[in-house]
Amino acid sequence: MGRYILRRSLLGVGTLLLVMFVLHLLTTFAIQLNGNPALAFFGEKVPTKSQLAAVEARFGLDDPCYDQTGNPCLGPFVERLGQYAQGDFGTNLRGREVTDIVATAAPNTLKLFLVVTIVWFVLGMGLGTAAARRRDRSADHGIRLTSVLIDAFPIFVLLLVYRYVFAVPLSGWAEDTFGEGSLPALWFRPSFDDDHPWATLLVPGILLGLAGSAAFIRLVRASQLESYAGDHVRTARSRGLNERHVVTHHVIRNSAVPVVTAVGLTFTEALAGAVVTEGMMNIYGMGGVLWEAVRAADVALILGIVTILAAVTVVVMLVVDIAYAALDPRIRYA
Amino acid sequence: MGRRAAVAATATAVALVLASCSGGGGGNDDEGDGGGGGGGSDPDATLNLALSQDVETLLPMDSNVGDNISVLDVVYDGLVRYDPETTEPYNYVAESVETEDNTVWTIKIKPDLTFQNGEPVDADAFARAWNYAAYGPNAMANNYFFERITGYEEMQGETDDDGNVTKEPEADTLSGLKVVDPQTLEVTLTGPFAGFGTMLGYTGFFPIAQECLDDIEACAVQPIGNGPFQVEKWDQGVGLTATRWEDYTLEETPEYGAIEWTEYTGEDNWPDFEAGNLDFAVPPPAEQQAAAGDPDLQERYVEGPGAALTYMAFPLYKDGPWKDVEFRKAISLAVDRQGIIDALLPSQRVPADSWVVPDVVPGGTGGTCEWCAFDPDAAKAALEKAGGWPDGEKLTIHLGQDATEQELFKAVGDSIQETLGIPYELDATPDYFARRGARDFSGPFRANWFPDYPLNENYLAPVYASGDAKNGNVEFGYYSADFEAAVKAGDEAATLDEAVAQYQEAEKILATDFPTIPLFVAQNTYYYSENVSNVVLDPFSGEPKLRLLEVTNG
Amino acid sequence: MPDRTAPEPTAATATPDAPAVDASTSLGGDAWRRLRRRPDVIAAAVVVVFFAVMAAFPRLFTSTNPQSCVIGDSKIRPQGLGGEHPLGTDVHGCDLLAQLVHGARPSLTLAFVVVGASLLIGVTLGLLAGYYLGWVDTVVSRTIEVFLVIPLLLAALLLLTLFREVSVGGGTFDVILLPALVLTMFGWMAYARYVRAATLEAKNLDYVTAARALGASDLRVMVRHVLPNAIGPVTALVPTAIAGVISTEAVLAFLGIGVRPPAISWGIMITNGADWVTGGYAYLLLYPLGCLVLTVLALVALGDALRDALDPRLR
């Protein structure tokens, strides 16, 4: 087991370095092809060369390789890696520490993801199990239809309708019924409030979770159907164990394994939903910050954030792999 | 980025806390509740405003975006402030601003003023701020404001095409800036400019404390101002709190106690206004009809003229049909400005028919553009006169990536296509500024101007004058000797009024040459809650005048 | 989104009822017989064919030019069949029916191109990795992992900005080129994993070993003997994946990095319509959203049926 973990960890670090390098190349080429993000600084004004050079220096874009299309800019990359190794993640274009930005943004996103994950699990396990048990009956068809509808319905439409149609009357009603500043009133606030992060993240999290739950419902259903057909379930039933026991101990528990795996994989996917959700609900989080950073071609910020994110993802995948290996005796650590 | 249109909705919200009153409608999340009352403010009240998330700094020398400017307006006091009705400057921190020849300006500063940290606000405080901003390598956003002051050139280094420094700046202070005594500042310009006194109230000319200069990074997030409010705490990306500075000695200070800005990623904060969390907001286009139909909301609606001008420019540096003034007229006549506004942004824009926006700056009058009304027949005739549009070609319209502007310009393109039969395509490029600077456009493009200081000159000289007879100005290759002469005559005029009149002459030359097509002028509108009164919109910035607001109980 | 949560190779595909298996000849023929017997499949197929025809021959459905918009005709409500604007007009005064009909092409082409290309890449790499193992497998597996770690949206954004200066013409394929490229680059991993696992299994089957012993070339073994075993479950993923790309296109449009205006796609129409849904013009959203949901539903139903029909474990 120890050697397995070590090997997986080394592979993880390798993946991380590759990801960083790929991203570095992408952002570098973007700057080389599209010209200088420093120019946007001047707005309607046309800067003189020296003004431009001064702003480039301030933005950390003064290395000549950024002007040479095709140059991979290895110098700045190695330099940056060295700084990362010392825990220095640099600053964004306007000189704010990347770590400071992440420290403000990450907690909100993590809270959002926690709500989302819980919703995934509850909906996925609940509806997926129900569908598998009533397979090919109307409940099953209904659940499968719903999951497809959820999938097809774009998340931004969901959020927009919620904000404009439901949030205002609901928060008004909650304020009248439970009082201003009461918990229910906060739940339905049309946008995020930094003083009450949990309360105001709840509904956006549920909506985002709902939008992403469809894949989980299908996954749980499929894996439980497989379990139902499995030998161990047949054996358990033939031993006369009652149905509830069979379902909880042999079907649901087994189906949890692929679901856990999928959660690990979907971590990055959820970020896409987070960009939309955070933008619309005005949550200062990783998705929104990343989005803005890419739009502003803020190399240092993109790389800093993605490195941190990728590190987390690699660790999550690692943990999931190890948990998977531990849970499923069929997998042997080579 | 850059100076954005005033429409960039900075909604504002006001709440007042007066424990004894009973709750009115549209409550506020602050602890207080109470009924709407008469005028006046409560000293404990908190004003909640919205702020756009792209605010990155609160350093006056580095702030040129609408939102930081509106924060800094209550945190700092400038030498002059602007009348909310006429936008004309009047002395504020300055005791007097005088000049004999429009070249040497003597500024007297009121005695005994201090910064919030106790440092004196004197001639040095202004000199150090201006020198810092004017020094090229500091790369301050407001650097170019100082180019009229003697010694500016010496403070800029030189670089070659690869961005290598070929010459370090020779000086780190403006030679034209002299501290005569603690209360007197003497400024020498490179040439006469009658409008210099008008510029002095702009954010870039605010003073800074020595403590601020010693730790410029700290000061960028925690300013040390000399205005009626001081910044308590700024969680970048989340919110900003400012409280009233009790030791403020000048007269223009509101009576409420604090201002809280919540940062928004977009401009979409209407539901928060409806839910009572914000007291100032602009509805998105889809909600405008509903808002306009709500009699209750209509009582709390304010609108006023805006200063931002959206126009269409042509790459006059490239050969094409647009080199013919008749073609440009045809395009202008083909755009149904009013129809576009009615369908897309009712009440947030008005059709433009001048190059200087009317009503918001001295010298701005409407109607100077003869060919800015929608007239399909005249448009077709003009196109005929210009020789038509080459068959099979598409008119490419370049613009930036702002969603609202893309909508507007799709409608502009549709209008041209329908009227003149010229097929078009929109090129929404993220590198708009870079490509414009590099003269890389192959068709007309959107341009926008938001003035830096209230004077008609600012709509004209910075945009159209270049002094480069051969190539014309960088952005669109326009050059007119007459225009340059008229601007120069304005700069050299003896009084501001004469200068304004001269600049109006310059605008007339534009009206004849027709290098650009005025399209839309922003209109400032806000809905506000029952909690605020005495709402006056600054015609220049479009924002409510925070110092005049009165706040009652929410 | 391309369904990345989907199937770990070892985990789970549905096991449908085991209907009596005809004494059939080919896998395809058998599957066809099964599909035919289900009315929902027929309905789904009709929907898909309907929209496919719409994408291929838009002129059959409308003669109005979708790009001809008169701002004065803004937001005319649906007039019903026979009116000048049967489904009304949008904010810009463009005919909604014409937009809907012409918008089908970019949306559907994008989906088919992305899934087709992903399938090609995924199957090839998965096959090679599973068959040769060794360093080929290491490279492929590592690449899969790298691509899985980069968030799709970030990659999309970066790549779409990276190539934004590439001159894109107005042809059907040109307007979807960039999103197609990006979605393909990040859409092939699931197929590769799937095929790799199936190849590993199939490689050791007796007849494959036999074929190799008889001196069949690697290529021949892979294509003739291994691939047919691996392709079944992957085929079942295809309709669902197409549905996923159609939905993703809408999100990309919302973020402003999808199909480029003035080209029209359902995603762009949904994005624009969503702004007006609360202002009393819900039809601007409901028509394109309805088309999208209907297509997605039909494709998923087809996918389910295909999976049931093709699952090799039933055979």
C-alpha cells in the first residue's frame, strides 16, 4: 500500500507539472498572438512607447519573449516555478497578491461546492436508488426523463428565473413572516452577502447541484442495476435476507464506489457551473476570479489559481484512487 | 477598462437607523427600521452603494474608472469642485486659482487643512502627488493629465520598439511645478491653456499625504484622504466601508454616518434593489417596461443628461469608400438611432446629434450635426453620390466585447443593411484597443468618449487633434489644419468663455469634415428607494451626488 | 457538457431486460430489430430526423432571411401560421422562426462534428493504448489525466481567446470551427478510457489470440477482432454525448465564447431570450429552449435504446 501511494503521488506531481506547463504555453501564446494586455490599461488613450514599457514592467510582461510569437518563454516559467517552490505565488496585474485573492475567493467556492456535493449525493442516491428499484415502471421513466430535462436546461436560465421571478417575492415574504435579517430572509436574498455566506449560498448551491445532479442520478441507477444483477445480491436474497437489508447493505453500498469516483472527477467540471453561478449571484469565488483573469490575460493570476486548483484536484483524484483501491478488493496495488 | 461610459450602473443604497420609528416598505437589511420621514439625515445612518468589481486601486493618481472616482469623490477633496447644475468649477480646497496669461497659474490653498492622519494639506501635498503621477516609470493611469505642465517630457523615459529602455528619465520632478510657500503653488504650462483651472477638480489632481507615498501599496487599498469620509476597510472583490471623518472642517459634508459599497461582478443588481437591499439601481432592459409601469417606482425615478458619447469612426488611414464624406453621411443618415434606443435601451441613451455632448459641459449644444437624423431616402441618395458600395463586399464593424454595445451595434449594422443594402459583419474583438492603436481596422469601428473634465475642449482636442499633418491622428487618421488652429486659438483665449467659443468653432469644422458619426449619448437614470431624498445626479459622472443626499429611515 | 462523470470503464452500464434473443445473424441486424419494437424510439428518431432535415434544408421551413432585421419591428408577439412572423420577432426585429430554423444548423453540426472527432481520437488512442500497453499506454493515460485536470471552461476560454484573431469566415463550418476544436480536445477522454478497458479485455479472448497466432497483422487484429468488441458500449454513449454538446453550446454562448454572432445558433437564441423571459416576452426563450430540450430528449432516448440493444453482455 505504501509503495502504491508513493507511486500515485509521484504520478500526481508529474501531472501537475504538465498541466502547469501546458497552461503556461497557452497563456504565453495568447499574449504573443493577441498583443499586450497592458494596452487595455490606457483605455481610449494611445500610450507612448515609454508609457507602455512602464506599464509592461509593472505587469511583469517586460520579458522580450512575450513579443516573439512561438517562443515558449521558458525563462519566465522556470522563474515562476522557483517562486512557487518558495510559496510565492506572485501578484495579479494590479499588484494584489494571488494568495490573498485565493484566500478571499476560495472559502466561498468551497462552501458552494459543499452544498453542491450534498445535493448531488442526496438527489443522486435518492432518485437513482428509487429509479433502480422501480426499474422500467413509471417512477423510473419519470426520474430518467427528469434527469434528462435537468441536463438540457441551461443553468443560467435556472438562475435567472430564480433571481428575477422567485427571489424577490420570497425574500419579501420571509421578511414579513420571520422578520428582517432572519435566516429565511437571508436564504432568499437575490445575491450573495459576505456577512452571511452560508445562508446566502444555500439556494445558489442547491440550484447548481440540481443542474449537475442528472449525471449522478443516471450513474447511481446504472450501477445499482448492475448490483441487483450481481451474484452477491442473488446470494443474499437466496439466504432469505429481507429486501431492505439487501438493498442497503449490498446494493447501495456497492454503488457508492463509482459515485465517489465520479465526485472526484467532477470537481473540475463543477468549476464551469461555478463561473456562471458565481457571476450571476455575485459570489466572489474562484470561478469568477478565474474567468476575469483569463479575460484580462492575467498570466500570473491564471497560473497561480489553476496551479492551486489543479493541485487540489490531483490530491482529490489521488485520495479517490486510494479510497477506491481500499474499498474495492478487486483492485490490487501493483 | 479605461474610462467607461457613465451608464456603468453604480447603484447606491441608503439606509438609516433610527430606532424609534416604525418600519416602512422596502425594508433594509440594516438593523434599523422606521417610517419614511422628512428631510435631513441621521448621523448614524449607513449608505449602501454598489460598486463594480473591476475597481483595483484607490490611489487617486491611478484611478480613471468611473467607480473608483465616485468612491474617491467623498474620500478626497480637490482644489476645485464642480457645480452640479452647470458643471462649472468653483474653488474648494483652493482659496484662489489665478492666471495672467493662461500659462503660469498661481494656486492659493486654504490654511489649516489636514489629511485624515493629521498631515497638513499644503502645496507640498499636491506637488508630491503630481510629481509621482507624472513620473513615467510609476505607470500611473492618470500620467497623461500632466503632459501640459513644463518638465513632463523630461520625466518620461524612452524605449525602443522592443521595449528596451534607451533613455532613463532625466528628472523626477516637474520643473514647471513650484512650491512658493506652504499655501502657494505655482504651475507653469508648456503653452497657454485656458481650461487648466477646469481640470484641477479631477481625481488625478488630488493631494496625497507623505505617509501614503511612503507605502504606496498600502495606500492603494487604505487611502489617507482629506475628504469627509475615510475608508475603514476594503475587502477587495467583496465590499468597501467608509465612515464619516469627524474632524472634517470644510462645509460640504453629508450628515449620514457611513457608506457601504458592495462589489458586483456585473451591472445586474436590480433584484437586490427590489428586495430592499439596495436603494439605487437601474433596471435591465427587460425590466424597464415593468418599472416604468409601476406608479410607486415612478415617484422615485431620476434622470439627467449623461456625458458619454458613442460614435462611429472610420479607418481614414486605409483606402475605402469611407474616404468619401458622402459615404460617411450615407451611413450616418441610415442609422435609426431613436428606433434602436426604443427597442434596446429605452431611456438609457438618447440619439446624438453633436460631437460635444449637450448640457453637461460648457460649450456643448445639440444639433451641430446636420446628418444625424434617420432619413433613408437621403441616405440612399448620398450613397449614390459616393459611388455606391462594392458588390460582394461586407462592411466590417469593429468593436470591443461589451455585451450591451454588441447589441447596439448589431442594431446599427442591421439599420445600415436594411437602408443601404450593405451587408455587414460585427467584429467584436478583445484586442480592440491594441488593434485600434496599431491601425489594424478594415472598416468602421465603435468608439466612445467619456470626458476627463467638464469642458467642450475635452471632446475635441484629445480625440481629433494630433499635429501630425501627414498621418493624421493615430486612431482614425484625421487631420485638419483648420481644426488644429481653432483648438489652439481656444487654448490661448484670454478667458474661459472665449475659449469655449473658440472650441465651438473647432466643432463646426468637424461638422463639415464629418470624420466620425455621433450615434448615442448616455442618459443617466436611477431608481431610488424610499429611504433617500434630495437625489441629484451629477451630470458629469452620472452618479448621485453623495455629498448632497439626505437619508431617512428605511 | 461531454459527460465526464460517465462511466468508469468498470462501472456499470444498465442491464436491460433480457428479451428473447432471436436466432440472429449480425449484431447490427439484431439491434435494429429490437429498436424497431419500441414506440418511444420511433418517436425520438422522428424528432431527430426532423431537426436534421431542418439543419440541412432550412429553406423548406422558411423563406425569410434570418439576418434581415428591422429594429422598428422589435418584439412582435407570435402571430401564428400565416402571419408575417409566425413565431414573432426578437428584440432586434429579426424573424424568430427563421432564426430558429437557421440556428439548427450550427448547433447540430457542432454537436455531430465534436462527437465524431472525439470518437475518432478516443477510439484510436484507447485501442492503441490497450493493445500495445507499455510506453504507448503510459503516454495516453498521462495525457488523459492532464486533460481531465484542466477545467473545460478554462481551456475553452483560453483556446478561444488564443485563436480569436484567426480569420473566421461566415461559412457553416467556419462559425463553429473554434468551439468544435476546443470541445473535441476536451471531449475524447471518456471514449479513450472506455475503449482501452474493452481492448484489454478483448485482447485475451481466445479467438483474438488465435488470430495473432495465425500471423494476422496488428492492424488487422485490432480493426477486425478487438474493435467490434469495444465499439458497442461506446456507440451507446454517442447520442447522449451529442445531447451534451448541444447543451454546452448554450453555455458557451452565454459566456460569449461559442458560435460567433451574427451567425445564429440555438445557444445564442437562448442566451438572448433569457434576458427577456421575465419582462413578458417568454416566447423568445421558450421556442429555442423547447427545440433544444426536445432534441436532447430524443437523442438521450435513442442512446438508452441503443445501449440496451448493443450491450454485449446480453449476447
